[in-house]
Amino acid sequence: MNIGVIGLGSVGLFVASQLSESHNVTGYCRRDRQRQSILKNGILVDQKPFHIDVELVENIKKHDLLIICVKQPHIDNLLPVLKEVSETTTFLFLQNGLGHIEKVSVELKNILVGTCDYGISKLEDHSISLKGAGLIRIASVADNNDIAIRTANQLSRDVINVEFASNLSQVLHEKLIVNSVINPLTALFEVKNGEILTNDYLKDIAHQLSHEAALAMKIDSNHAWSLVQKVASQTKENHSSMLKDIQQNKQTEIDYINGFILKQSQETLPSHSLIYQLIKAKENI
Amino acid sequence: MNIGVIGLGSVGLFVASQLSESHNVTGYCRRDRQRQSILKNGILVDQKPFHIDVELVENIKKHDLLIICVKQPHIDNLLPVLKEVSETTTFLFLQNGLGHIEKVSVELKNILVGTCDYGISKLEDHSISLKGAGLIRIASVADNNDIAIRTANQLSRDVINVEFASNLSQVLHEKLIVNSVINPLTALFEVKNGEILTNDYLKDIAHQLSHEAALAMKIDSNHAWSLVQKVASQTKENHSSMLKDIQQNKQTEIDYINGFILKQSQETLPSHSLIYQLIKAKENI
């Protein structure tokens, strides 16, 4: 397949490198410095090089499949570009939150969404390290199950594990709940994911957040909490994406994660409300 | 008057030094190293020396007035000692929170409580710096207004400003509300007091906390918020005591401030509940 990967952060670099062994892959980034760096060195995954084409986002070409790995705040700027590409392109969105899906569905056809739970550390512009095995689950937004199943089959390889998920909302909502608990707490205290389970007070707060999010997303609360604990435990040595954003003085995805949950909820969610404001405060300190 | 000052942190050093000009003052501390340091150098207030007697707390003697400046968590250990001192001693408690007063009232007679809003930085064991003028307000716990008025008059001097406050609960509750907002927020984000007013999100959270605390303490919410803003503005360059405790890996007074408000309240206070847990989490990170 002819695949474009937009956004060469940790997930984008990982996906682009792994798919380049069986597909024709072009990566798209915003900074020419990153482009040059990847063209020169390839993408290094734990030191193993993978060579792909790299272009700046403004030079986007037609592809059978476009995998969008930019962070939510950048999707707004990207939409006009994506609309121009092609009627026949399939779009796969791999983001942490859900805030963008409604807007994207109005503008584009053939949309798939996916979750990626690989633990990936970005070391340099062209270099990542993979921490343990993971899974990418993809699903269709409209009734495009056929496309989702076919795409999952085409993408899944030895190193990258891609599965079709029949229950879109369940998969996405579960991911959203996990992110809405682990991300802001680890960002607020600047700790690794595992701290959520080892610090008793943090664990209580995490439990509260998990319960409120499950309520809002209409998912069983015990199931949600066991998922949060499982992911926190599996990624205990990782720094969450929100913590990295805070440390790098970047805008976080809080609006697309906890902000989305707050907007969706019919109940008041006092813990999520305050955590949302605390992260906003921290972004501005 | 023969005055003992127990606890030689910033407030204790300030009070002991200022009163030593007109009274016979003995300071009490826990560490012999601090005792030696003060005996050798005197108490330096912005480099000006004041010489007082210093003893270890276990060697406490009888005094007309004992001013207790230790932090709330240490009062439990101190109570048996205080009970032994004298039936005729007047006790003046100068703490940030209120959690100890009920317990103290059962065990001791002649109790006064006070608030100290001087901004004082402790530089060394025997050295402090005073940031601007302030006020100590004292009031009686039982119906000892006479003692409170007399004590205020005896203590007030050129440099130290001591006033009798007829409305005990108002004074203490106002102080408590201000501390319950400024202390945990500055400790959580490790920022100076003024950040509460300059960071818009932090200001919103501060407003919420102020409103909930006013509700719990049955004080007008607008009045409480204007007080919080006034103190945050007057002490904008200061680090709160809770922030200092966090930075020095000490136990904070959260149980005696926000914990007390939560216990007293007949309403649920979602913001104070979460902030309380967040500080507890931070103490344990």
C-alpha cells in the first residue's frame, strides 16, 4: 500500500518505521530540520534504522491510506489540507482523546480511528525506543467495518500488531478514561505512570477520577478502574504524553481528554473539573 | 512580664526578639544546635541582634505568659508538658489552622488564640528577615476577654503590633480561609503567593476554594474572596509555610487547615476534598 504518516512524534515514527518494511511509506512533518534528520539517518528504532521518504506537511501527496499521528490541537490546521488530498483516501486517526472526531467526521469520508497503547520514548527527532509489546486497535467511525477490517489486516506485521475492534465507542472510551486519569495526575506531580498505584493518596484520587469518567462515558466503573490499574502497571516506568508536554512547555491535550469528558457528561464531575483547571493552571505557570 | 516562647521558627523568633526589649523572654526549642546558635549570636532580625535566654522544650519553666509558636502537628506532644507548667500561666496559641483548639481547651485553662500576618522569612536557626509591617490579633477562647485585652496591651510595642480582637471566630475563620486557599495552591505548584492572582486558572480555582471555605465557615463569600486577594497581593513575593514544608520534605499543616474545614462543614466541599488529597499525595512523593 501507499501510506502517508502525518506527524512524526513517537507514535508517528513508530508506525512509519514498522510499516516501511512492507509498504511504500512517506512521513510528513512540520520542521525541515526533522525532515533532514530522518532523511540522513533513517528512523532509528532502538538503534535499528528504517529508511522512509519524508516531506513537509504542506507538500502532502495522494495516498491510499493517511495515518494522522499529530496531537489533537494541530488537527484543526490540518483539516483543509486533508480535504484536498483525495476522495479515495482512507484516513486513520491515532490520537489520545476524542474531541476531534465529531469535527473530522463532518469534513472527511472514509475515517477510521484507532488507539495505540505501545509505550514509545522519543529520543531524538529520528530516534525512538520501544518499551515492550503493545497493540493498535482500529475501528470505523461510520459503517465502514469492511475498510477497518481490511486496513487492520494490511497493516498488521511481525513487529506491529494491528487489530480490528468491532466496538468503536467501547475501545475509544476505555482509552479516554485511562488517559483522563493517568495523564493529568502524572503531569501535575511530574511522576512516572506507576506512581499512581504506589502512592496511596494518588491512588485514591485516580480511583475517583476513574469512577467519574466511567459515569460520564457510561462504562462499568469497576471495569474502568481495573483498566486504569492495568495500564498504569504495564507502563509504570513511562512518562505520560501530558507530563512530557508540561516538561517541554507545550500545550497539553487536556481539552481533548478531560475537557471532552466534561463536555459529554450529563452529571457534574467535580474531580475532573478541578483537575482540568489545575492542568490549565500548570500550563500557564 | 516573664514570657516563654515555645517553638523558634520564623514566628517564634520574631515574637521572642521583639518582646525581649520590654520583657524577660525565654525561648524554647527542640534542637540543642539551634539553642547554641541563638545563645551565641542572639536572634538576628534583619541583622539587628536581640539576646534572649534559650532552653530546650523539656526544661520548660513557669512563666506568666507562654506563647506557643510550634506547628499544629507538634501540639499533641507538647500538651502534657504545658499541663504541668502552672495553673496561673496564660497560654497564647499562634498557629495557622484551628484543628488543635478544641483539644487544647479541654486540657488547659486561660487560653488565648491569635493570628499573625507578618511576612517573616527564616534565614538561619537564629536569623530572620521581616517583609513589611503586619499585625498580631489575639482573642480569648472562653470568656477571658479581660485577659486577652490586658495581654494585647502588654505585648504591643513599637515594632510588634498586637491587637485585641473581640470576634474570635471571625478573626480565626478569616485567617483559616485565607490559609486554606493560598497555602495548598502555592504548595502544589511551588509558586509564590502572588501567582494565585496572576495566573487566571489558578485565580479561578482560588475563588472556588474561597467560596467553599466561606460556605463551611459561615462567612460572606465576597468578603472572604476579597480577603484572600488582599493577603495574596500583600505577600505576593512570599513562599507560604506549606510550600516551605513541601520543599523541606516536612509534614504540612493540611490536616489543621483544609482538613479542619472539611470536618466542620455540613456541606460537601468537592474542591477542598480534592486539594486535601492532592497535598497528601504530594507529601508522599
